Amino acid sequence: MRRPRIRRRWIAVIAAGALGAGTTVAFAATLGVGSWHLWAGADNLSLGVCTLTGSTTTSDTYVNQSSSGSNYSSATTMAVHPNSGSQEWAFVWFNVASCGIPTTGAADAATLVFVASGVPSPSRTLTLQPVTSSFTFSSVTWNNAQSLTYGTPTESFATPASAGSGVGFYVTQNVDNWIKGTANYGWRISDGGSNTGTTATFYTSNSASNQPQLQIIWTKP
Amino acid sequence: MRTLSKTLGFAVTVAATFAACAAAATLALGSTTLSAGNAPVASCGVSSLTGTQSVNNSNNVTQVVVSNIPAACSGDTLSITLADQNHLPLGSSSVTLGSCGTTCSATFTSFGASVTAYLVYSYQFAVVGA
């Protein structure tokens, strides 16, 4: 009595398998294999490092509200002062183009470093932001700097605790934009404003040591 | 045994019917010739692709733009994997290419994770589509 039941189960299994095989073939046959696209490949990147420092690749200066027609592009330090009526702004520019990075390349990490020659007490928070209009370092003054335009602040940073100490931060996005063709007019460093602050000063590219430095780690296709 | 034979016969008949339908489905109805065989899977004309990445001040990749993709790839899916120096994936993304003019371009803006730019040593691409 039990044998016929087992046989019927096997029969059912075999039948289902045959049906499944047939329908699988039918489904596969609906694919137009010859009309499909398929491609795979890789783009290996080349890595490079460019370090910019010194007066041949850097321009820097500052402007002084209380001496509004003066230019300080040959000074060995640059000042940032917050007080209304005697504000000072620093400007710095690096010749990023001299690194020879193609416009199809990218800055993977760009680090800007300044060394303080004098520090305010208490510490101040300074703002670095890109300049978005053209000017000439050798002739910029407080007066003509008033017509300059600026981009979104790149970084806010605290002044170092002591003279001789450095401060560094990433400026990768700005440098990346310059590599890709955005005009490079450098950065301005300013203080948000106060009537009780004291001056922060940084060494410039005219100094014998502790010059500003921009290091760019970059890639290209 | 008779039951088994009948059932197997039925199953084989049904399978053959499906297979026949399958063979019929490969026919190009509008054509006047008939052939059968294997067809190679072709690319849409891509021989190489390059990407250009943008980076934020945290040194993370914010986007990768791939341009000069042949227009024949319109409608295909382009996938990208950002890989490190050991070819291990750091992040990946894919887009469907729209209708293009002379060439297509694609912009990838999300990779499933933050990708540190200086760890990226290669872009791995795949183009798949009908």
C-alpha cells in the first residue's frame, strides 16, 4: 500500500524538474544578448606633492586702516588687528600654477601654515577667506582694498599661544578650485572686529625664516 | 509503470514545448533570414574613461566627474568604485546615463561613505546596459 505513494512522489518531482528546465530555457531565450553593452576598466591616478614657500612663489602683505595709503609688500611680517579705526588685514598668495598640476587633476590635501611673530593676549580668532577680485600686492593699500570682494570663509583659527609657533589648516577646497581654473587671488586674513583686541603678526615670504608655506598633495588621471 | 511512463511523457512534452517557444523567441520577426548562434557582448564604444574629483576642506571627495563617454552609452548604467592603492574599495556609486549629444558625462556625488581623497589611487568603472 505504501509503494505507490512513494512512486507518485518521485513522478511528481521528475515532472516538476522537467517543467522547470523547459521554462528556464524559455526565459533565457527572451534576452537579446547581442544587444547588451558591457565594459569595465580603471583609471589609475598619479600622485604628486608640491610645496610652495619663499618669495619666488609667494606674495604677501598687509594693509593698515590707520595708515590707509601705505603698502607693506616688502615687510618681513604681516599684521592682523581687529580694532575699528586701526584694523589691519593680511593678504597671501601662492603661485599654485607653478606646481604644473593639470586642470583635470585635483588637490587631495592642501595645507597652509603660518608662523606667528607676535601673538595677541588673550588669543584671537582670525578668519581666512579667498579673495575673489584682482589686486596687486605691490600696490594694495587699505584704501584700495575696500573695493575687493571675498569668498566664503575657508577657516577660522585661533592665534598661536606664543611667538614662533605655527598654525596650520587645510585649504584643500580653495586650492582644488584654483587647479580647476578658478582665478587665484590668494587669501585675506582678518579679525572679526573688536575694540579691545591686540595685534597678531605672522612672518612673510620676505623673512629669512618661518615663511608661509602651502603644501599640496595632488592627483591627476 | 504505466502511470510513470505517462507522467514522464507529459513532462517531456511540456518541456519540449517551452524549449520550442524559446527557440521561436530568438527569431527576429521582421527579418527574412534566419540564423542562430552566439553573439559577443559589445561595449558601447568605450575604450577608456577618466574621472576628475573635487575635494572639500576636510579632504573628502565631494564629486567625481566623468566625461567623454560615447553617446552610444546613453541609457546605460555607469558604476564607479574609488579604490585605494591595494585596489580595495573606499566607496562606490552608479548613475544611469541620460540621452547625450556627441558625448555623455556623469557626475557622482555620493559614494556610500566619506572617501578621503589622498587615499584614492584609482577609479574602477563598469558600463552595463541594453
